[in-house]
Amino acid sequence: MTDTPRWLRVREATRVLNVSESTVRRWLSRERLEGLKIGGVVRVDGHSIEKLARTHRYADVREAQGHAAVSRWRRLRSRTG
């Protein structure tokens, strides 16, 4: 991932990390990713994405998948009553 641009939008970061938008925003709020707001748009530091992917890739993906699975289950449950 050495060709990651310096600043990415949240949606772009989700594609690089293969996680949901809410996961990227949660990681930003917990300072696991570095970011800033430019003109009202949140940008994620590409270097922090690379660092997170290198050091925590498998644990973070499992965590994100767990959260996504719970969210999907809740959505399905709410639809079925």
C-alpha cells in the first residue's frame, strides 16, 4: 500500500481498508486513524491507513466484521418483527 494518497475521503479509506464507513469514523474518533476536516469534508491520513493496515490488519478486520455482522443481524431482526 505504498501508493496510498496522502489524504483520502472516508469512503476511499473504507475501500482501502475493506471496512465500513462507520468503522473508519469510529477509528477516527478513537484516534486509531489520523484525520482532519478540510472544507467540511473529513479526510483520512493515508500514512495512518498504511500504518493501521500493517500493524493491526487482522485484528481490526475481525473487529469490523463482527460489528458489521451485529448491525446486519439487528437490521434483519427489526424487519422481521
